Amino acid sequence: MPESLPLLNGSITLSTALRKDDDYLLLLSYPKKRLEFYLYLYQRRSTIKTIAARHLGLPEDGCRLGEVEEWIHGSFNLCIPVYIDDSIKFRARRVIIRIPLPYKLGETQYPGNVEEKLRCEVATYIWIRNNCPAVPIPRLFGFAFSENQSFVALEHASLLTQIQWYFRKAISWVMGSVSPSPYIRCKTSNPLKTGYIVVEYVDEGEMLSNSWETQRHDQHRRANLFRDLSRIILSLSQTPLPYIASLTIDDDCMLSPTNRPLSLVLQKLENESIPTGIPRKLTYNATDPYYLDLLACHDNIIRHKKNAVHDKEDGETQLSALMMMRALLPYFADRDFRSGPFVLTLTDLHQSNIFVDKDWNITKLIDLEWACSLPMEMLHPPHWLTSQYIDTLTDERLDEYNKVHKEFMSIFESEEKSLANGNTPITNIMWNGWKLGKFWYFSALNWPKGLCNLFFEKIQPKFAQHGDKAYDDFEEVVAPYWAADTDKLIRSKVTEKEAYSEELRKLFAHSAESSASNSGDEKAKKTDVAATMDSKDGPTDELEDDQATSDLS
């Protein structure tokens, strides 16, 4: 049996995989799927070049693809650089084709997930550009959803098409209806057979993550960052949306908030074959149904994930936490905000998605996927301000976070005062959320892997103290109320976990034999591409969930 097997980043031993909560039967399948996806695209480099030239309005010899060594495999997308010939006058010298990774988004289990993600991401780019021009985002040059749906920017369409578009816009203005987005559907099909977006390559500044650890204690830089983050949050909040939803774009390039609130968590669960119970067209005009549906996602993890429960004690711990999260919802959900306002929120705003200059002024935000219109009471400062996982913020770590949180909120309040004539309604909501513990409750609601720890460390102590008899017997007493026949469910889940563990052992035991069975020709075919991939991965979530990753076991 091999000591370890490869992951997308690094490797893992059997003993570690058995102890972790992640589904390693799935995670260990990613390297092969990545190689197959790379090979599919590598064999279609000329097609990708043609696509890029079409979207940029260039002749085919006016651009070239970056070498495969330059391709970047991120958490959910493969990014391929495209270089513009120096002799051509163009607004950029380089662009990026971002292609979603179907094996990370549940495309096999839920066909259409890739297109859903793309439509929401494209709509977010366009909406922010139209409604929040001060928010610095890359320029979107074009996109495609399927083999029959490809779109170019208006400026790269024919003159006749541009005239027709402006006529449509004038009619929309006269009728008081929504204007079409400045993108035109191509008559030619998308030969790549997979969706993508073409965006500006960001060369202003560098990723915040590159300097975060060495410079995060510099108060001048930190103040600049907090000020720009505050302005971005406030700018997005100035145009409320009517539903808890994600923006999407239809085939006529019209935007609407009519997609389910598509967070990373939903498609991550669906990729693990865990049903969310939240269909694509479901939106919410009130907060409580949305919160309850998120809690139902947590329930479905227990019911459908093979290794969700390690043993009886673990099962009771998780179910009791879920039961009380549901019972405490009225305490944390403010009735005054039940019907809104709902504001566009960048739920994946972390250091690798923020570009800054040397003084940490924000130059660009990238990766607008997973943006949702959410209740304003869910707004809070980033959890990563002190470089600690959210479910490890205790004792000295919590003291440090509390200090930096106050610093962020002071700057946020100052920015809101200058924007709202001295009023601070959003600041008040965020401060109230911190004082009442909403920061912990909604973080737990949004991140399944951290819910249990956050509940017992941050939420339960508000209502019961350590040493109380009720506290000591809590898990055994409360767990049965999660559902009828809870004991039977826990026993079946423990048996399921044992079967999962045995399947994992067999995978390790048979890996050498499986590797040897590959033909020499196939190995040779894959070598050139495979050799370039290990050192060129972008930031990934191999162990999943940036927000809460300490193990429950």
C-alpha cells in the first residue's frame, strides 16, 4: 500500500484521510480529472486562440495563447493567458480566458451548474460596472455559456449591430424598461463546447496575499485597505435588490435578480452529491425562509454525506448543534429586516481576490463569482483580518481580532458618515451584529465545516455556562429532537462511515495496480501536460472552506 496519494496540491496518507471530515474519495479523484480537462483544452489550443481573437475583435494572428506552463488552475477555474501583438493598438496587452472546472462545480451530478455559475458571474460584472463604477473590477470582453451561446462586447460588434443595439436601448428608455447590456450574441457557435469568460488581465499592483503576512501589522497600509474595503461595501449597498438572490443574465443580455443566491457552499455540496433543496430559480423576499433553507443544507450533509458522522458521540454533537441553531434563529434574525434591504455581497472576498499597490490601496477586485444579494444583517468585516480561521478565534486570538475589528469599524463608520451626511445605518447594523453574536451565527450558517465548532465555542456560551447540569447533558438530551428515530439514523451513519473508510482503504491498496494498468502510450501522451501542472496551481481550497477549516474530530 502506498504511503500517500496525490491531491491537487500535495498528497495525503490513509491515516490522515480517515481522520478528516472531507470526502477524500472525491478529492483523490481530482488530479485525474484535472489532467483530462487540461488535455481536452490543450488539444484545442487553436480553437481557443480563434475564440479569443473573435471576442477581442482581432485577426487570428493578432494574439497568441500563453504556454501551458502559464496556465493557472485555481479553486474553480482554469485561467489561460492570451497575449496581444505589440503592433496592434488595443486597450490591453494581455487578457485571461477563465474556464470553470466542471469537476469542482457538480456539473456531472447537476447538469447546468457551470452555466449557472457563469451567468451569475457575468451578470455581476455588468451590474457592478453599471451601478457601482467606483468599484475597481476588470473589464469583461466577452463570454459564452454553451456551444450555441457566445457573446461579444458591443464595441467589437459590427457597425450595423451597434446601431441596432442603440435603437433597442432608446426604445427601452422611452418605454421605461430595463436597458439591454452592452453585449451582443454571436451568430457563430462556441466551438469549445464549454463555457468561459474573457476578462482583462490585472497588472495593476499585486495580490494582497503576497504581502499580507509580512505587512499586515503596518497601520498605514492596513488603514488604506480598510478604507477601500469600506468604500466598496458601501458602494454595493447603495443599490438594494428586491430579493435574496444572485443576478443572472438571459440570452437577450438582460440582467435580473432571478437566480438562487449562488454561494460557493451550494455548488460545493452539489459537487459532493449532497442535495441542497434550493433550485436554480428560487429567490427569497424574506429572510427566515432563506435561513431555514441554509440550515436544511446542513441537515442534508448529515443525511447524504458518506463520512458525515464518525461515531455516536460525534453524531449527537452535530445534531444537537443543528437543532439549537434552528431554535435560536428568532434571537439572531431581526424581524425589522425580514423583508430587506438586500444588498449585493461579495461572499468570496479574500486576500487572493484583492489586488493592491505598495501602500495597500485597492487597485482591482477579481473573481466575482459567488456574489449574492443578501440580508444587510449578514454584512460584517472579513473574518481573515488577523490571519486566523474563524472557528479558532478564542482567547488571545479573539482579543487580537476584536482590536482589528474595532479599527475596521471605526474606518467604516467614518466612510459612511461622509457618504450619508453623517448618518450611519449600516455601521449600526454591523455593530449590533457583533455585539449580539450575529457575526458568529451567520458565519456558522454559511460554512458547514465550521458550524459545530462555532456553535459550541461562540453561540452556546451566550445561553448556558460551562459546568451547568443542562450544559453537561446538552448533546444527549437535545440531539433526539432533530428528527424522529435519531438514534437509528446515527447508527446507520456510523455504519456508512465504516463502509466509506473501507472503500478508502481499498483505493489506497489498489492504487499501484491501477497505475500500472495504464498503457505506456497513454502515459507518454499525458507526460508533457502533466509535468507542467504541479508548480502552476493558483490558490485552491483543497481542504475546502476558507472560512472555517479546523476539524471537528
